[in-house]
Amino acid sequence: MATLPAQNLGRLFFPLLGIALLLGAALGILNVALSLVPEDWSAGSTPFVLLLAAMWGSLVSLPPAIGAAVAVAIRGRKRLPSSGNRQALIAALGAAIGAIVPARAYLSISSFEPNVAAALLTVTVFILICAGLAWATFRGALSVVSKRQKQPAGS
């Protein structure tokens, strides 16, 4: 794994927030589309349902994204991590902690279901996916920024 230079969060916050919102919308649409196919798919109500899923997915993606940003900001306040890889791991940890908020909401909503194991498995997978996506997204953003910094000014 190539070593990436660490960056200040101020340079990365808004692009990463936009990516988180887009990923949340895409995963919300994918979740609803997979749950609707094939039995409940209708041309009349599907666009509205998919739009609603995109909005909810974007809303659910905010706590992990903000958790990642807060973790990186807290760590960067003391001193910038030695590498971008470590900074991406800190972002993943913050996203996992931030993902607890929507996970807890899901557990309180699904507490009336008889299958508690499935709800706990869903929450665990959600937290792991949030951490993995935060790590990959932060690492990708650091890679793009480091490539831009290495390019000469005229190209």
C-alpha cells in the first residue's frame, strides 16, 4: 500500500461530504430497488419511492460522514498524523462511531420484530460498511490531492 501524505481536513471536508451524500443516496436507491424487485415493482409509484429512498439514504449517510470528519479534526488538532493511511484509518473509526446513531435508531424501530439476531447482524454490517466506505473514500481523496500537488503548475 503506497504511503500518502496527510492533509488538513479543511481542504477535504466538503468534497468528502458530497461523496458521502451521493453514496448514501445510491445505496438507499439500491436497497429499495432490491427489496422491490420483482413482486412490488410498479411504474406509477416506483420513481417516488426511489426518490424517497435517495433522500433517506443521504440523511442516514450524514452521521458517519460527520463522525469521520470530527475524528480527523480531533486528531489533526493535536498534530497531523504521520501518513494519509493513518488519517484514513482515523476517518474509518470516526465513521464507525458516527454510524452508531442511525444504527441505534434502526434498532429502536425494529425492536418489535421477533428476529433480534437479524437486526443485530444488519446493524453490524451497516457499521462495517460505513467504516470501509469512509476509509476508501478518504484514501481516494488523499490520493487525488497528492497527485494534484505533484503536477506542475502549467499542466
